[in-house]
Amino acid sequence: MLIFKLRFHLALFVFFLMGSCSAPTPPLEPVGPIPSARQHDWQELEYYAFIHFNMNTFTNKEWGFGDEKPSQFNPTALDTDQWARVVKESGMKGIIITAKHHDGFCLWPSEYTEHSVKNSPWREGKGDLLAELAAACKANGLKMGIYLSPWDRNHPDYGKPEYITYFRNQLKEVLTNYGDIFEVWFDGANGGDGYYGGANEERRVDKKTYYDWPNTYELVRELQPGAVLFSDAGPDIRWVGNEKGYANETTWSPIYRDSVYPGMHDFQKFAPGQENGTHWIPTETDVSIRPGWYYHPEEDNQVKSLEKLVDIYFNSVGLNSSLLLNLPVDDRGLIHENETKQLALLADYIQKMKASDKVGSAKITTSSTRNGSTPEALIEGVSTSFWAAEDDDEQPQLTLMWETPQQANTFVIQEHLPLGQRIKSFELELLTEQGWSKVYSGSTVGNKRMIPFESAPILGARFTITSTKATPVISNLAVYNAPFIPKKS
Ligand code: FUL
């Protein structure tokens, strides 16, 4: 009897131990490819400027043939400080400048060609626009990026192996002499007719092999290790697939990088990315604030409206992409007043939207919370802390409740990218005096997903992850009452 009692107590004790010391939750492992440090820093920028300003500004063209004369480049009031001030006040984080476009004219006094500012009347041939812009960016706390067209319709050697040496020598100049560069932009448009030193002919290149991209990229890595490399197909950032300002509703950052290359004719089909892609290559959405990339006086009244700009912002920054908004600097060398006005309106809109965040006053509950994570992380607005569900939670859910109705029109959610992009589909429901109702079903989230809905006084919001590659990991939430929401595009 005594032995039986002892056994019984031992069994109870073991049972108790098992219950109180269940196996600790293992740390979360990344799923699929994840961002590099330079991609992570770039992703946080979200919104920055493209500036198309070069020979085309003076010839009123979009693509110069390459036979233009340096004497045609003659801005009368060029002021890169004005550019930087306008860009900064617009809430953008940097400027990518067309150092050389397809016509081959260089905004810096390149040692390797006569086709540059050094032979122009601007600053009596002593000017260096890249140096002026670098100083203006630095003074205004902006980052600077370089667009260097691989296609050069002026150069006699374009299409021959010698041109690659020329192209790389120019890359060395622009990546060595102007401080830190945050992004290097390689255009996919290249090869075709041109001046080519007077040959006036058509020159086609094999876009996949001609530039020997792996070694060209390597050169950029050596000279500017912090810079992200953009081309249609990466290696760091990829093209969103259109120039209208719209990312795809489903946007996976990973793609199978080895099956794509810059300038491939059907690259658009990769706009949604690939759920099981092998490399992390997020999209960048490039769009001009006017119809053209370059300044044309006849487009002075066609600067995009605030409604259109907001629509673009929601469909780029809010669809796991970044917004590279082009400003065509005019032939005086200034950002035109009509642009300045629209940019200020957009900045005001974004500022008011962000200031209206209601998450701080919500009570947040979750369907489960994995050890080591916390729902508190969702209101901090930093990308380093996060909330994660338990592995066995089949329908992870975040619920926000308010004691009094909150006027709102936008829900924002961000995934914690150092652990990979995970969410495959979700639903958003809102609670009003009329009860709960579903307002949106969507697919991917990624860096940031903004979900606009018809403005309503809400008492609750419920975000349900209906399918995911692995345990979802969320870094931030916001609920805004933006000044207005864009009409469905
Ligand atoms: C295109 C170019 O051909 C346009 O001129 C412009 O620079 C745009 C950003 O990229 O491919």
C-alpha cells in the first residue's frame, strides 16, 4: 500500500513537472530570402525623388539622338539647393539624378569624353552638377543616387567591347568623387539607332551579356558597398513593371533572380514577384509627376493632382514597394512652381494622415502570442520589435478595440522583414454601431500594406491572416483618418 502511495505521488510530481516545464518555444527562423542590410536601409526610405535634368531639358525631347552639342546645355538659374530644399520639405529622403541619359551627355566633367558640361556655357565650362548636388543633398540631410544610362547614343564605341571599359570608367568617376551614393540606377532601355560618333546607325546589343553585369555590379559593390543596385531585374531592387505609379496588389519581394535580366522584353510579368523566389528583390515604383520624364513647357499644366499623387502613394508605398517620384527640373535649372505646390500638398496630406494614428488608444488582443514577442510592439512604429503568433495558431488574428467610436479610413500593417515575407492572404473587418463587417480581402503584406476603406466611426478593427507561408510576424500597425482616401483606380 505504501509503495503504491509513493508511486502515485511520484507520478503526480512528474506530471506536474511536465506541465510547468513545457518545451520552450524555439526562436523564429527566417522563411525564404531576407533583405540584406543595404536593402533594409533602403526599404525604410519609402519615398524619394528622381530628377530628370540633362540635355533633353534644352532640346525639349524625351530621348536625345546623341548628336546634340554641349553648347545647348545652358541653364540660366540652376540651383541644386532649391531642389534639395523642395525635396526635403516634401518629405522625400533622397534624390536620384540622371547623370547621363541615353544621349550620352554628362552632368559632370568626365575625363573620358568631350560630351559633357565642361564644353557647355554653363558656369563657363567649369561646372560640375554632381558636385553641386552632392553638397546640396548633404546640407539638407538627403541621400544622393545616380542614374547612369548603360545605353549611350553619342559614344562611337557603343556596341563594341571598348564601350564597356568606357562605361565602367564613368561609373568609377561618379561613384568615387561625390561621397556616399545610396542607389545606382541602370535603365533597361538600351540599344537601337543613334549618332554613335557620327556613324548614324542602328546598334543592337545582347542585353543579357553585353554589359557583363556580374562584373559591373561587383565594381559598384567595391566603390559603394552601401548602395543598392536597381535594374529591371535587380540585383537589389527590381522594376515594378510599369511607369504609371502602381505596384501589383500581390507583391512578393522574392523572385527567381537567375531567370531574369535587365531589359528582358517581358519583364512586366514578374511584377507580382514569386512566393517561393530565391532572392530578395523588392520593387521600386518609378513615375513622373508630369506626363514626361523631362521638362516640356507645354506640360506645365499637367502636373499630377493631389488626388492622383495620393492614389499613387497608396498603390506604391502601400503595396510593398517604394515610391520614386520624378521631378522634371525645368530649363532654368529649377523645380517648377507647379510641382512645388503639388509636392507641398502631398507632404501636408501625409503629415496629417500619420498624425491621425489611432492605434495608441486601442486595446489590442491577439488570437495567440508567441513567447518572446508582444502585441505592444505593434504600436511602437519601429521595425526591430514584433508580435508573432504561436506556430499552431491556424487563423492568427489581431483585434483592436476602442471605447468610443473613432473616425477612420485606412488600416496599415507591416511584416517584420528580417524573418522574411510570410503572409499569403488576409481579411480586414471593422466594427461599427451596426456590428462587424468585412471590408477587404487581400493577398500579400510585406514591408507595408495600406488598406483604404470608406470613412466610418469604428469601434474595432480585426485583421485575420487566412493563409501564410509560416507563423506571421508583424512589426507595426496604424489606423489613420487620412484627409481623404483615393477613389478606386
Ligand atoms: C526609361 C527611360 O527610357 C526613360 O527615358 C526614363 O529615364 C525612365 C525612368 O526609364 O526606361
